[in-house]
Amino acid sequence: MKRFKLVIAYDGTHYCGWQIQPNGITVEEVINKKLSELLREDIKVIGASRTDSGVHAMGNVAVFDSETNIPGDKLSYALNQRLPDDIVIQSSCQVADDFHPRYCDTRKTYEYQIYNAKFENPLKSRYSHFVFLPLRIEEMQKAAEIIKGEHDFKSFCSARGQALTTVRTIYDLDVYKEGNIVKIRISGNGFLYNMVRIIVGTLIKVGLGVYPPEYVQEIMDAKDRTKAGPKVPAKGLTLVGIEYL
């Protein structure tokens, strides 16, 4: 038995997230089915990040075990011929038998896009959240600096989260504008349930002048979800990549 690693990009619009569930089709389900057909084995992939319904990915990671003799670097070509257009294997390779995508030290990077203009753009609406009031980028950057580092992020976690600890480390958090698109890119050693989307919702409140930047520290200190901003829609969020340290 050999273990193989896949790096996967997908448009999450039509999927109920990554993880298999009874209420709709998921990315994991599609990949399992197509791999099983290709290799004529019962394949169950293990994903590194269980992205939510509607969230996109440029570089999610999954592994699976197989007896196949297809070279690891060729699996991506064979599998992509069977997958739908909105799921693409970016690369594939054989890895050590004990490699597990979730039990390693990693640096995960997400990006959230906000379309900030007077009117919505239908060509941007699938991958961004529309905000028509002007956002104060410098104020959002000041708030982002407070969020960086190791903190208890209980205030930024939805109630469904089942993590053993709510302490996480944010390595980088950048807010910048390119034309009408505001990009919020965040890297950390892991994220709680809905954590990125709640951080973005809070930064938007800062950008609109509802919260001063320093209020973010009060939110963190409170360890109370009701103190933070709203959870923004999933469609603006993309898992950019996962780096194994």
C-alpha cells in the first residue's frame, strides 16, 4: 500500500463544503468517487482543511492510500480527465506512509475579497462580498496588527466549533486594496470554525467606522462571540494554500 498526496483547487459555489455530509454533494465525495472509478479500489481521501459550504480553494491538500502502480506525479493527469470543471488537481505525488495532512505543523493561508464600490459588479459577485460604503483601509490595517500573534480567539469562533483549545497563532494579516477589490490575506497555524469570516466581518466594521481599531483588543479580551463583528458570506473566501513546516 502506498500513500499519495493531492493539491486541489476548486470553486466551492455548488458544493456543501469539503467534508462528506448527508444534505448535499461535497468536494470530498466527488474526489472519492472519481478516484475509486479510476483506480478500481474503494478510495477515501483525508483532507487537510474542511472548508465550509461555498468556500473556494487554490491549494487544499488531501492524501489517500492505494495499491496502484500509476506514478504519483501522473495521477493528477488521469484524475483531472474524470473530474468536473470546478475541481482540478494541481499536483500529485507519493509521500511517506505516515504522512497525515492534518497532524503536521502547517501554515495555512486564506484570502477574503470584498468588492468595495458604489454598485455591485456581476462579474465579481461569485468570488467577493459586496460592500457599497467606502472602507477605511488604514484603520483596518491598524486593527489587523492587533490580531497578529498568539491569542485566544474564542470571540472569533462560531458556537459549533469543537476545538480543544481556542488559542491560535496568526503569522500575517494584511489588508490592501487593488482597484475596487479589498483583499484580506491571513496566515496562521490553524483556524477555528468560521474564524476567518468573523475576523473579516469585524475588520469591515472597523473599515466602516463602527468600531475603532483598538476595540479589536477588547473583543479578544472578552472571549465572547457576541462582541465581535458578523460572519461574512462564504463566497468571498479562498483557501490559498497549506505549507508544511
